[in-house]
Amino acid sequence: MKNNRRIALSAFGMICCLFLNAQAGKNMNADGRTDTYKLIESYGYGVEVPDCGHPIKHITQQYDSILKKQVFAFTLHALLDDDRCGSTDRQRTEIKTFGISPESMKGHRGKTHIYKWKFKLDKGFQPSPNFCHIHQVKADAGPNAGAPIITLTPKVTADKKEVLQLHALTAKNVPTILAEEDLSLFK
């Protein structure tokens, strides 16, 4: 079982470089030239960031010396950022599909939808004991509309271990931890 968990979490990658399967198999890659938000939006994604409250770009592009290419870097500041310049109980920096995104980017019941990316968390990253997710897939319609179906969550456990958990909502709407791995593997 531990190997299955390791495989499942390892599939989520190690370096913060998005290779999202978008628009029928097109990869979204940082280019280091185009305005980052405009580049992301050109693929059909929406950008949600707290830039108006803390006026810096929270998604940028930078060169990664390991991959030897430009990558996307997502930044949040626990004491400076909020949720899209509104709620102060959490911070949000994300890209997402939404109503006007191409249908090929949206998952549908009975269809396979694949997300692939490589990521790493900064070595100084500290998971919050409260609300802290780094990836979610949410239902857009039906009885679970707006609810997270799959969530990747860095967390501090009751015994003070830092872990990365893969959560899923079962067919009976029961939240379940599918896999858990030591967070240090992702830093």
C-alpha cells in the first residue's frame, strides 16, 4: 500500500513547472517573454490572485536550472495576501478552468481527464494547520457543484509531521485520504 501511495503522489511531480493538458493535448509552458497572466489566459484558464491587496505579481515566470527552461512560479505571503482581495482567512493564488474555458479543458462524467505537471515547494514552505491546498478539482454542476472532488493538501499532522495528502470525494460524498507522503519529498 505504501508503494501505491508513493506512486500516486510521485505522479504529481517535483518541480514547479506546469504541463497542463489543455485544449485537446496542448501543453501550457512558460516562455519567459509573454506577460504571465496573459499567457495563462491565452490557454483558456482564469487567474485568481490577491494582486490588488498586495500589489505584486503572484504568478511569474523564472528560469529553472534543473529543467533548463522557463517555469511558472506561484507565490503567496501568509501575512500580506488574502483571498482575491476579499476574505482574510486564507490566501489564494490559482489558475482555473471556468465557464468560458474550452470544453476540452473540462472534465465530464465518464470521460478521462489528465493533469500532468512537475512542481516543487520552496524549501522554506510551511503548511498551515488550517486551510492549505495546492491543487483542487471542483465540481461545476450536479449535487456537488463548487465542492472539491480531488484535493492535494500539505498539512501538519497531530504528531507534528509535515505531509502531503491526496484527498478525494467518494461516489457517496465521503471525503477520503487516498494517499499521504512526507512533505520533504516535494521541497
